[in-house]
Amino acid sequence: MKRLSKNLLSLFTADIARRLLGFISVAYLARILGKESFGTVYLGFAVLAYIMVLSGAGFPTLGTKKIAQGESAELVGQVIAGRFITTVLVFLIDIGVVLLAVQNSTVAWIIVLFSCAVLPQIFFVDWFFQGKETLGIVSVARVAQALVYLAVVLIFVRSAGDMIWVPLGSIAGECAASALLFLRFRTVYPGVPLHLKPSLSLLKQSMPLAVGIILTTLVTNYPSFALGIFKTMSDVGTYSAASKPVYFLLMGDRVLILLLLPASVRKFSDDPDKFRRMLTDAMRWILIMSMPVALGGILIASKLIPIIYGVGYESSIPVFQVFIWYFFVTMLHTVYLAGLIGVNEDKSFGNNMLVTAVLYLLTVTAGVYWWGPMGAACGVVLSETASVFLMRHALQRTISLPVPEKIIRVILSVAVMGASVAGALPYGLVAGILTGIVCYSIMLFLSRAVVWDDVKTLLARFS
């Protein structure tokens, strides 16, 4: 089996397992905690996401890139040393700000506990295995993290009064995953010396990537902060309930970036024409797979949300119908992100994300202030769309990517699928989904948007 096939199989299987485990925990917590406490937990996760990327300082992405280019495994020691310094600094600042700024003591201590989960990330060397394109152990570690977290939640969280066990479960999961990856590294590379000396040169190289990654995380988590400031914890719960199914779908984006990033670095160096074809082909299949998901999500939202969360989350339905387009736009964004890093335009990536972040802060803040969770969803989707156009423009300056072929036929197939789903939904959610899948698949072949040679070519890459 080809290395790409093995990587895709391990990543896809593990990400489905991890997302399912995470989704079970979300649905369980939403029902047990109620919207207000659920909103507090989601706010804690949002803070954790911020300090993880701040403490990472771009080291993981830079490390992946350098290892893919053939850098020695001794790089691990430099990255760990650098992450130790940035992590401790960010962690202490975060604790100080939270204790001084957050008036609600319960919310403050929940955030502080969540923040502790950043410490094991110092030894989270998934980036090394990504650069080596040996992703099986990365998949195992991520599933272990989700499994440990879910176990703690299911065993110890029985009411809103047990909310403290949610961040403790997150800490336990991160410790398990980090220990597994680091021990695997030392087992496979026992003779590699780990000189824990921070490198100023490495930090300088990582900063453009860090800016882009930090701003990307801002896009993901800022709505929770804005809703917590201008609205209520119940509104945070409404938004989080709507966004969680979309983030579950984004497992496809996670798999895509893990495969595209090292491949982009290699292929642009080896053959720019193959690099161009790879990105164009990836874009075509993303459009084929993500457009029907976005339209279908709008149609099935009124049945899906109550099934997941039960009563009390009806206000999340229209928010989900808007936010589902974030999935579609983010998948496109990932192709251009991998392309920019592949052509060594790290600085352009950071600059574009800075512009996007300014637009994002304006649109999300205004949306939250005037329209609450719905405004937050609209602001996120509009800003991410603007980012895609900026990234595409930046990439086109180095390498031209044509519009994928037969896109009009794909759009026609999606429209037919939408009509079939709407007609079948009165007979149940499962009937609507299955009808949509069958009709869309048939239309793709009837319209020749996809032909058997396309399928054979795609399968050949993984056989």
C-alpha cells in the first residue's frame, strides 16, 4: 500500500473516531449542563485554543516544513526548548489576565483549569511525524486524547455542579497524547541527541507562520468571547451548539492539511507543474464533496439539531444554517494555505491573515452586537470568504491555478440534489440524506461532471 494511502486511511479513520468521540462529549455536556454552563465550558475551550497557538508560536508548522525538507531529527530538541519558553510565558500571562479581568469566579477558575492543558503540548511532537509523513502514530495519539477526555466526562460529569471535571478531562487527554507521541519518538530515534537549546533563528523563521495561525484561531474562537461580552452565556451556548456539528465536518479539512502541507513543500521543490496540478485537482474534488454538504446542511438543520441536543436548542437551527457555509469556505481556504506555504510565501500568508483578522473583528463584533449568535455566524462566514480571495490572489502571483473544470455541471448536480432532499425530508432525516446522496451521485455521472477515468485516477493514487 502506498504511503499516501496509508496516511489517508489512518488519518481518516482516526479523525472520524476522534470527532465522533468529541461529538458524543459535546452532545452529552449540552444535555447535562444546560445552555449557560455549556456556554462557560465552550468559552474555556476557546481560551485554551488561543493559548495553544500563542504558545506554539508557529513552531509546529515550521517544524513540519523543515522535516519535510530533510532537516535532522535533532530539530526536535530546539523546538521543544523554544516551546517551553513561549508556553510558560503565555501561560503565566493568561492566568494573570483571567484572574484580573473575569469577574465571575466560577468562569475564571474553569478557564484557568482549561489553560493548564497547554503545558503537555510542549512535548506534543505530532509535527515531526507529519513532516516524515508517518501519520499512523499521530492518529493513535489524537484518538487517545479524545478517548481519555470522553471517559473523564462520562464518568464524573453528572450535573452542572460537576463542570470542573471537563477541564480536568482535557488536561488528562493532552497528557496522554503528548506522552504517547514523545515516547514513540524516543523509541524510533533513540540515538538522536536532544539539545534543549532555544534557537533565536528558529523563532524568527516561525513568526510569520505564527501570525497567520494565531489569526486563524482568532477567526474560530472570537465569537464566543464577543457573545460573552455583549450578550449572555446562553447565547454562547446557542452559538456553540450550532458550530459544533460544522467543526465535526471539518475533520475533512484536518485530513486535507495534514496531507497537503508536506506534499506541497516537496512537489513545488521537485516539479512546479505537478504542484499546480495537485492543487487544482484537490480544489476540484473539494468543490464536488463540500458544496452538497453545505446545501444539504441547510435543508436538514431543523431535524438534525433537535436530534443532537434535545429541546431548548431551537434557536441554534438558523445559526447552523448560516454557519454550515464556513465548512465549505474553509475547505477552499486550506488549499490556498498549503499552496502559499509550499511556495515559501509564509510572509504573504501572515499578511493576508492580518487583513482578514481586522475585517473579522469588525464584522463579528458588529454582528454579535446587533444580531447575537446569528450575527456572529454571518461575520465568520463573510470574513473567511474574504480570506479565500486574498489567499488566492497572493498565490496567483507565484503560480497560476486555473478554475477547476466542469464546475457548472457540479453546481447543477448540487441543485438537483437539494430538490431531492427537500422532497424526501418529510419521510425522515435518514430518508432525506440517503436520497440526496443517491441523486447527487447519479447526477454527477449523468452530467459528466465526474467520469469513470476521474474515479480511477483518484483511486490509483491510494492503491
